Amino acid sequence: MDNIFSLHEELKKEIYTHGFYKYFRINDPKPRDIHKASVRDRLVHHAIYRVLYPYFSKRFIHDSYSCQLGKGTHKALNRFRAFARKVSKNNTRTCWVLKCDIRKFFANIDHEILIEILQRQIADPDTLGLLKNVVGSFRTANQKSLPASPYLPVRQAGSLYERENKGLPLGNLTSQLLVNIYMNEFDQWVKHKLKEKYYIRYADDFAFLSENRAVLENLIPRIQEFFGDRLRLELHPNKLFIKTVASGVDFLGWVHFPDHRVLRTATKRRMLRKLAEQPKKEAMISSYLGLLSHGNTRKLRRVIGY
């Protein structure tokens, strides 16, 4: 209680300073760098989130699904399926999908741009000062550039947009809200400038659906230009593709087909390997059964004995 009152006084007098982070790495399944704030700072994160989430959530588009109440991956999966059915006229026409991913998303959030976005939407100087404190408490090291993609212009191969003041820690609750505020700039541009009806985003994974492949191909340079000029982000060249739903589209861990969806092969292999290592762990089995209930997985459930 003494610590809480001390924190309250620091915030009230505007002398609060965000502390350091504890670093560790997880495999989820790919390696991820996690930076964990102290309990004291996490209390501040929760307080900020409780106040700002209701304000900003009303400004997000309907088809943004990450880290929002009443949404999530399962709602996003069902929305993707509904879009595919509409575009394909109930599977009577070809439905093309442009699937994109942002390179090192959290690590490349530009502090200066994020603060500028917040200043346009928050008038209270004390709130802005606290947000600047939290945002400025973390920076990422420079990242190496990736090779060019056949879909992207040549300039993609260079690290043109890297700055010193960038990055949000994966471990912060505020980071989940701030990246949605950041990407809402893109969402609004897609809806009001591109006027794309069949667009869906979950964090840095997003997809466009159309019955015309050429329309999707023409979107790519415009998207890349917007990210480069407005948000200082880059599309991941190895995770960008245009495919038909009939050939199977990998989105949010599932491979989507016109009349069903199946678990991604890598996820299935990882699940079976873990179950083989701990065959009697009921909590793990229940968790996987919950996951499998959202797709066509009868054979897979039979393999694990259910």
C-alpha cells in the first residue's frame, strides 16, 4: 500500500519516471524478445489502458481484431471466411487474397510518429506527458534489412526507414493499445482512400480479398508507399503473397479453403511433438482440443485420441 501511495504522489506531481525492463526470450514458436517492466510500472500501464482503451476503441475500424474486447483470432477467422464467401459468390467464382505481414512490427514502431498521432487525438498535456514517458522508456537496436521480394520495389531491400527512437516492448499492456492506434492510420487510409471493402487485420497480419488479381497487385506499391512515407514500416518480403482461396490461404495459423479450414502444418507437427513428450498432461490436451474445435480437424482429434 505504501508503494501504491508513493506511485500516486509521483504521478500527481508529474515526477514519475518509467523504470528499466527485464529481458528474456521465448519461442512462440519462433524466437521473440520479451521486455518485462517492473510491477510498479505495470500498474501504470494498466491505469493508462483502462482510461484510453474505451476512448480509442470507438475509433478503430470494425475489421481490426487484435487485443480488443469481444474480438480476437476466432472472430477474425470467421470474418475472413465470410469475406471469402461474399467475394466468391458462395464459391462460384475465384476469390484472390493478398496476404501481408509487417517486418519486425513492434521493433519498428517509430516513436516520433506515434507521439504525433497521439497529440492529434489527446488534448490533455498531462496524459500526453505520461504517454511520452512510457513510449520513451524503450528503444530497439538497429535491424538488418531483408532481401527484396518480387512483389516489392527495389528500395525495399535497403534499410531506408530505420531510426534511433523506435520500438515498443512486447511485454507491455500499453504496447497492444499503442500499436492499434498506430495501425489505425493505415486502417482508415484503406477504408477511406483505397475504399477497400474486404480488408481484415489482426496486429501486423492483414489481408485483402478480391475477385480480381490485378486489383490486388496494384495495391502493393501503394501500401508500401504509405508505410514508408507515413508510418516508417516495411512489408515483410518473405510473407507477402497473392493466392486463391481454392489453393489454400495461410492466415492466422489456419489454412483456409472454400468450404473448410485446416491447421497449419507446422502448428500440427509442434502440437503432436509436445503431446508425445507429455502424453498425460490433461491441461495441454484440453487446450489443443479447444484450438482444434475452430476448424476441420476430425482426423487430427482422432490421432490424439479424442
